[in-house]
Amino acid sequence: MLKKVLFWLNNSRLFSLPMTVMSWIIIFAYSIKHGGDILNGLIALIGISFAHLATNLFDDYIDYKTLSKNENFIKNTVKTKCSYIKDGSATLEELFKVVCIYCGISFITGTILTFRCGWEVILLAVLGGIITLSYAKLSSAGLSELAVGTAFGPLLFEGVYFVMCDKFSLEVFLLSIAVVVFTIGLLYTHTLLDYDGDLCAHKKTLCCRIGNKDKALNFLLWLYCLGYVMCFILVPAGKNLWYLLPVLTCPLVIMLFALMKMYNNDKNFIPEIHWWYYPLDNWENIKNEGTESFYLRLFQARNLMIWFSLLMLTAVLLK
């Protein structure tokens, strides 16, 4: 049983869960400093986390179901794309059942919070549910970044703040934008790595709509710049000079940009691994699978998001 649970958690891209947890812990700490209800915040984390994992799996379900008959999709997508279905380790029916289980857990947590906090939770949960179930379609239309930006930005931050403090806040909204830019950066990096496969599958992701890899990569740089601009805006809005602390992650943005530029020129190029590239989850297994070039870049975008979030958390705690 445990082996099966771990199998599905791995296929749900558990490595991406820090983008949820780190966003949550920032607003959780902020809410506690404003007298928030700790139990409500913890319940919200459970619901948000399983909604995130459900979104990842349902995206695979839609992709494989609609595109598996496309020879170009099978040939050009990276090895990681729906690999557990391609190799027969799981069926589409099993995949759909797990999505339903994840959504069921999120529904239960939403119901509990509705009774504890009021009808506003229903509205927040409905918006989150719509994004979860329509994410694959939104992604195909080039709106995945907007969906993630909404779900992991204002919706998550204002939602957690509401169930903990029973109100909304402009500072929380601005804080959510600053943090979610780096979450979007992680997602955008993933779609940029999938560029060729998505193009062959005629998926209109934002990367594909921009036109070519070099322009799409430049957009990633501008996206991160927006996050730093928000840090400067937060200083007077929150009367907290510590909000400038996350700007220290600038060198990591430059490093990621360089790595992605190398990837655009040669998908198989792997630079010498230094200590600042870590953590690299299951790195030996990834090397054996031959996907280290892909995951090295993806992990750097994730690590950047984590470091930015940790520094922003520190800024919140030091206020």
C-alpha cells in the first residue's frame, strides 16, 4: 500500500509541492502575527496541497487522453511526460481515480472551513476548483501562467488570510503578487523545457505563443524582474524595509537564465555540478534515466522559488 501511495505521489510531481508549501507558510506566518487561527491555516494547507497535486495529475490525464494518438507528441515530448502511463505502470482509469481522491480530500477540507469560517470559503473553493479542473484547457490556450498566478497568488494568500483572520488585506494582495511571480517562473521554466513537445502537439502555451525559444527565455527574465519590482513596492505599502531581502536572489536568476540558454542550444548539455545547484532530488536515479539535463534546470527554478520565499518569510517575521 505504501509503495502504491509513493508511486502516485511521485507521479503527481511531489517535487513541485514546495511552491504551494512555501507560499502557504509566508501567509501563515503573516496571519499569525495578526492574531490568526492556526488550526484553520493548517486545514487550508491540506486542501491547497491536494488541489495542487490533483491539478498536476489531471493535466497528465487530459494530455495523454487527447494527444497519445499523435505520433509527434510521443516522439518529441521529453521522457518525463506521462512516462508512467507510456510504460504501462498505470492506466488512465487509475489516474482518474487518484485525481478524484485528491479532489475529494480538498472538498472535505473546504467543507470544514466553510462551517468554521463562513460562506466566503465556498466562493474561494469554487474558484480554486474551476482552476484545478480547467487547468489543462487553460494551459493549451496559453493561460496556464494566469491560472497559476491567480490560484497560488491572490486566491491562496487572501484565502488563507481570510480563514485565519476573517478579513482581506491590500498588503496581503501585494505580497501575493511578489511571491507568485517566482511560482509562475517555476511553471514557465517547465513549459519552456517542454517547448518542442508542446509545439508538435499544437499546444498554445505562452512560450509557444511568444514565437521562439530565445524570445520566450527573455520573457522569463522580465518576469522575475517584476517580482523584484513588487518587493520595492511592498516596502512603503507594508512599512517594512525587510521586504527588500528577497532581492538577494538575483544571482540565482542570472544562473537559471544562463542554464536555460544552454538548454535552448543543446538539450543534452549538462554543466559541471557545483554545490549551489543543490538540492537535486533523486539525482542518481535521474541520471540513470537520462533526464538530468531537463531536471537540472527545473530544480534550479524550484530552488530559486524556495530561496525567494524563505527570504520573504524572514522579512515577514522581522517586521
